[in-house]
Amino acid sequence: MITIVGAGRVGVAAALFMMLRELDDILLIDIIEGKPQGEALDLAHAAAILGLSVDVRGSNDYRDMAGSDLVVVTAGFPRKPGMTREELLAKNAGIIAGIADNILEYAPNSVVMLTTNPVDAMTYVMYKRLGWERRRVIGFSGVLDAGRLAYYASRKLGVSPASITPVVIGMHGEAMLPVPRLSSVAGIPLTSLLTEEELREVAEETVKAGAAITQLRGYSSSYGPGAGLALMAESVKKNQRRAFTASVYLDGEYGERDVVAEVPVVLGGGGVERILELPLTEEERRAFHESCSAVRDLVKRLPRELLER
């Protein structure tokens, strides 16, 4: 069973995409009475209409997540217009710590994915609070950032986004690092296909994409995260061992330790099967370290009691 903690826009979008791919039965959990039950009932009706063999339920009780082998955490305060991901830090850290305690009690054998912002710092909180091996705690970020890079580059190149292999690493936020030199179309680097000005515009649009969506519609993105979470969940549930960019705890990779950052990984049945190290230039490596430092700065602001049980 897949448990999704948080029946807001991202959680429901993730449930919808997972349901459409028939990954497993789905449980929506939320603290608002009636909210997860109503969303689940609507999704269950959609499943019946489409002829999908998926059971979707809602609950306000964490005990119902018992037996889940995948827990997806989308709960937390949403990002509002003008608000940075970093400003969400204090509000969401306590929520993640509480959810971690419930996962420990009711789904101790699960793989955990989370998308609560600022996701790199929240993934660090979840990892430390759970005390598990790092492969089972995965932050969702890079799939969204990479998809956005592919979208904006495709608009300039006149090709399908599916033709682009995008690379974005570092922090999910204003300090993220798009890497056009390693992003390509049919093996041709974007640096050979776009001008310096075009590359700058693509990188800027990628970094500011989330803020643009929030400003335009008054709340943060949901369909993009929902779609990406479904793909990552599918790779875990079906042991596909597909490569994605995700936020994971680093222990020596890229010369970094005790920090969470988005890097390419292989996702399989046990979670992160392998961390892939990119051949970065000195300039790119320096920018990556600066991005990791930005994550560390966030973590330093966290009360230490949230990182321990």
C-alpha cells in the first residue's frame, strides 16, 4: 500500500497520477476531518469510471498506514505569493518531525519520499529523526527542476521536452544549479545548441518557475510534483532502477558530507540503489558546494531537538 500524508493539492495530484498508473492501493491521511475521506471518495469514483483496479481510502488516523511499503509526505504549510521556500522552514520542520514519529511507529519498513518545502532541509529532518539507512529517505525535487529545465529549453529549441536530457543539481530553491553543459538533445550539449543569453534565460526561468506559478495562480505547483512523485513511486514499487534526480543525504559523494542535496540517483525497490556522480568542472563543483552550503545554513536554524528522538 502507498500512504500519502497530506490531502492538499500536491497529495491529491500525486494520488491521481499514482492511481492512473495502478501502482497500488492508496491511503490519504490528513489532520482535517473529512478532507482525505472526501478526496479519496472522489478519486475512487474516478477509478471506477476508468475501470482501474485501485482502492483509494482516506483517514485521519496514522494507525491506518500500517503495512505501507511506501510513504509519500506532502503535508505542510503551502508556499504563498512572495514567500521563499526558506521562509517555510520553521513552520514545516515541526510537522515533518511529528510525521516521522508516526512513520516509525506504524510503517517502520517503508521507503519515505517527501516534497514538503524547503525540501532539502525537510529531508534532512526526516532522515535524522527516523535514524534509518539513507537509501530509504528521499526528497522529491530534482525531477521537477529537471522537467522545468527541459520545458524551457524545448521552447527555444523547437523540440519536444522528451527529447531533452536535463541536469539540475544542488539545492531545490533559489540556489539550485542547472547544468546546461551536461544537459543534452541526442547527446548534443545544450551549450552547443543555445547561445549564452539563451542559456542564461533558460536557467533563470527554471530557478524562478515555482515562484512564477505561485504568483500567477495564488498557490504553488501541484500537477508537476504529483506527476514526478508518481514516476519515482513507480520505480520503487516496480523495482525499475530508473535514474532520477532526487534530494538525498550525501556521505562523501561530490566531496560533501552530512548534507542533503539533489543529485542523480538510481531508484529501485529498496529506495536509492546508487548515487551517480557527475563529471563536474571546477566551476560547477564550486557552485554545487555553494548550493550545499545554502542547505546547511537552513539546517543550522533548526532546533536540534527536531533532529533527534
